[in-house]
Amino acid sequence: MIKKRRPFKWVITVLILLILLTPIIWSFLSSLKTTAEITAYPATLFPTKLYTGAWVQTFNNSGVYLTMSNSLVYSLVIALICTGLAYPATYVISRYKFRIRTLASSIMYFVMLTPSTILIFPVFIMATLIKIQNTAWGYILVMIAILGPFAFFLMKPYIDSIPIEIEESALVDGASSLQLLLKVVVPLSINGLIVTFFLIFVTAFNDFGIAFGMLTSDSIKTFPLLLFARIQFLQWQGSWNDILSMSLLALVPTMIVFLLFFRRLQEAILKGGVKV
Amino acid sequence: MRWKLTLFLFPLLLVVSIFILVPIIIAIYVSVSESQAVFDFAFSGFRNYIYLFTEERFLNNIFVTFYISLLSIYLAYLVGLFLALYYRRATMVTNVTLATMMVIYLTMPATSAIIWRFLLDYSSGITSAILFYMGMERIDFFSSQFPALNALVLAIVWRQIAIATIFLWSGLQNINPEIDEAATLDGAARWERFRYITLPLLKKTSFITFILLAISSGSLVEFPLLMTAGGPFNSTETLILRLYREGFFSLNWGSASAVGVISLIISALAFIPLFRGILKT
């Protein structure tokens, strides 16, 4: 195969990425403008005078800390329990044939394919009836029920791709079922486990729809709900810089986690592991 | 075997059944009930449904949902396919692009809705500024139906492109490049190779990509709620936004449940072919 060198591919890439990232870059630059400048027409590209007031205000807001830590704690607990419950379930469905196997996987796919925003109202009615609406645990349980099938969907190809002969030989060597799972299957599908954990964490952290129905008290609200409250409050006063700084702050935790998992994710994508 | 099933499978199945399947049954029940109190059931016939289907606002909700979903799914798929093909070979450039795509994909939907609302703003938006420097009239995206709908599509597609590119790219990596090379030697043109080799081999990945795009296109409540708030005059209100408004703002449990059940049926109908395909594999 003849290798072509394409120096202009870099130029095109930079252009494409610049267009794709414009929303984020432009909002960041705008969050450093004064309120007068941000509402002026036509808008300027760079702030004429650097104004950090909006960011200072965001960092001095106690609601930001409260909701951010709520969000982080919820999504961490959700990701842990969800991966923990979905992993063995996926293993059983992937490996064994039993009577309700088709039913079980049908339920999983049904929930996975149904947008969670459609499900939230029915869930809200039931949560109200059994009095878990507006509690942190109620929210976490509902999120696990909604994201569990998604975890199943993400994990299945990884477990499917483990050759069954490896497990059989471990069984012949006298490994118990639990040993088999923990010492053979888990190490072989560790990438899948990590990718699933990461994606569930991010999905839970970014969730707005479910939290909107499940959490109503200010003390247990998540960060996206705070954003919603603020935008209603601020938008019509033109203080876009406040809203923008707060919205951009929401990207920081996911980006940190993304960088932490970057190698694994890249490996998973490069190997074509995101296949189904 | 049996204990393993119980221990491994049932916890998840139980949580899913209790928190998803039981509520759906309750919602169907509430949607045909007379009063809001669940334990005080009186069958009201299909009043809630008849009311909705004779209402112009609800028909518009359905139209808006289809408009946004179909347009954003196909646009994102096409752009994603183009980018995935352009960056097919794994090089440094590809890595940078894919990492950027990941960043966009991980952006909180609420944040992207707010950012796009700001970008397309009539006075302080970037579109207004660009049009101004090009000497053209600026557009007010949020004062009439179709510009507002297209603004929503734009914001959703921005997010979707990332998903489409990542998945299609990773699907392309599973295609053996030798097939392509053999076809090149046989004198197949670029378009022919794409049409008769790459595209058929990419069928399964495309299918999965469509599922993922469909799930996250019309169903996110953040975009209509934070960008247009359904306005102007409810003309950009999606089914989901209607559901949230009836359920959480107006507290009409009966009609909210009816909207929920209708949305569920629509999404189930849309997904039946996909569902069949998945179970086969």
C-alpha cells in the first residue's frame, strides 16, 4: 500500500475541530465579559476588558458546592451499584441457557431502547405512592433501574468475546463458579468493566430528566437542576456571563474523569471495542 | 445453576421490574382513570386520549417530535459517516479528532442547551455577529416556529455528530482493509468501493448508531425546555416537554399519563424492527 503524506489534513482537522468546538470556546470567552458587553450587538470575539466577576460569583455560590457534591456522590454510587449488579447479570445471560433468558434480555433491551424521559412520569407516580419521591435513595434506585439495562448493553460484547474454552479449562482445574467469575472472567473483560463504569458515571452525572421528577428539595438537588433554576432566573436580565460560567463548570468533573480514563477509553475505541 | 441465577441475575431484574415495569402499568391505569387519586379508581373511558387527539397543540407536539428526531438523526448520521471515513486510518490526527468528539459527547446536555441558546441569541449571539460582519440581516431564531425548530436541531446534531462519528469510526476499524485493497486492484472506483463494500459491511454498526442516535434525539427534555421553553406559543413543544409540563408543572396526572403512554407506544413502534434485529444477534 502506498502511503500518502497529507500535511493539509492537519489544516482541515484544525478547521473542523474549531467549528465543532466553537460553542464551548465562544461561551468561555463570553463568560469573561461584563454584562454590558455580553448583551451588546454585534458581539465581540475577545472580551475588551477581562471581567472575572461572573466566575467569582459562581465560586462564591454555596448552592453550586452543595449541588455539585450531591451530583458527584449520586453518580458515583449509581455507577458503582449499577456496574456491580449488571456485570453478573450480563454474565449469566451471555453464558447460560435457561427458561426466562429471552424474557430477561427482552426486558433489558426494552428498557434500554425506551427513552428514560418517557419513563419518568410513570416512575414519578409510583415513587410518590411508595413515598420515595424527593429522597436521595429513591433517585439512586430509579437511576439504577434505568441505567442497569444500559450497562448490560455496554458490557455484553466484552463478555461475549471471551472464548468459552478458557472458562471450561478453569472449571476442569477445579475452580468454583465465583472463583471463575472473579479470577478469570473479570480480568479478561476489565476494559469493558471500566468503559461501562465510566459511561454510567457520566450519564448519571449529566442526567437532568430523571432528577427533575425525582428531586424537589433544594438540599438534595443535583447540579443540572440548579442550572435550570438559574437560567429561568437570570436569562431575562441578560446576565449571560453568570449562566455561562455555571454551565461550563458542569463540564469540569466529567473532563477530569475523562482524562483519568483516557488511555482505557482510547484503547477500547481503537480496538473497536464499542461494537455490539 | 439455580442459585447462581438467583444471585447473579435477579437483583438487577427485580430493580428494573419494580421501578420500570410496574410504573408503566400504573401509568396506563391512571390514564384511563377519572380522578387523580390512584386508590380511588373510576373508569373514565378514554377521555384523556380523545381530548389529546382532538387538540391542535397535541398534534403539533407529535409533528415537532418527528421533525426534530428524523432531521437530527439523519443529519448526524451523514456527517458522522463522512467524518468517520475521512479519518478512517488511525493516525495522530484521528486520535485528536476522536478525543474532541468524546469531549463533545460528554458535555452535559443542559450545558449544551444553554450554550446554544446563547450562541443563537438575537442580540448577543455569534450568529448575529457573523451575519453583521458579513453585512447581512440578523436572524431571530426564537420568535417563529421553524427557525426555532432548526435551532433545536442544530444543538442536538452538534451532540449527535460526536456519537455517530465515534461509533461509525470504530465500526470501520473492524472492516478488513485488504478487502478494499483487493477491490482497488480490480479497478473499483472510490464511490463503488464505498457503495458496494464499505456500506454493506457497515450495516450492523449503522444499525447500532441509529439506535443510539434515536434514543438521545427527540427524547432529551433539556433542549426544548432550556432553549425555547416550547415557545413561541407552544410551537416547539415536543411530546416529552408536554409530558413534563402536564405532569410536573400543571400536575394533570391523567393527561400526563396519557401523553406518556402515547409516547411509549410511538417509541415502541419505532423500535420494534430494531428490537427484532438485536434479539437475532
